[in-house]
Amino acid sequence: MHLEQFALIVDDYDTAIEFFVAALGFELVEDSPSLTNDGRPKRWVVVRPPGATTAMLLAKADGERQARAVGEQFAGRVGLFLRVDDFQVSYHRMRDWGVEFVTEPRQEPYGEVAVFVDIAGNRWDLLGPKPQP
């Protein structure tokens, strides 16, 4: 059993694709036309980190309730955790792309970490490799 994908509510498909693919280095898995439950056009946009099996559906906010949830899906807490093989390379690439880090990198028992916000305002932990015992 595994988690196949989850949805992240965003304001705009293209801006979100640019952020996740260019700034974070994710792969664009799918960008297909689709329809809402009531027949209106939308897109089915899926991204994921290279080599990952779990993907993220970038779901454009549809209606006032969903628009209010953009950037607040985790109520201001870190809700997503991106572990990378080389923390410093990833951290500097992301900063160069303009990713906003809200903490400086620090060393923790579980690895190097810094908190950043995504294009929608959700908080993520950027995590380096797990320390070797």
C-alpha cells in the first residue's frame, strides 16, 4: 500500500507548474484537460519529485471556499516535507529561483532543515539527508 497522490489547492495552474518544476525541480507528470463535476473545463495537473511514487495534484481553487483555503491547507503549520539528497545544492537553487525561506538552515537530529513557503503560501520543510548512525 502507498499514498498515490494528494491535492494541493492553488490559484493558477501555470504559476504553480513553474514553481514546482523550475524552482523545486519536480517533474510534470501530467497536464490534461478535464471537467469539473458539473461539466466546466479544468485541468488535471500532476507533479512529483524525480523518482518519487507519490505525486501531487495541483488543483485550481474552484469557488470561494476553496479560494480561502489556498495557502492555508495546514493552518499555518508546516504540512509538507521535502527530503533532498544534497541540502545545500537544493537550498541555494531554490533561493536563486526566489523561493521564500522563513527560517535559516539549522541542524536537527533528523537532518539539516529550513522552512519555506510554496507558491500558494503553504509551509514546507526542506530536509537534508538523514544523519548516519
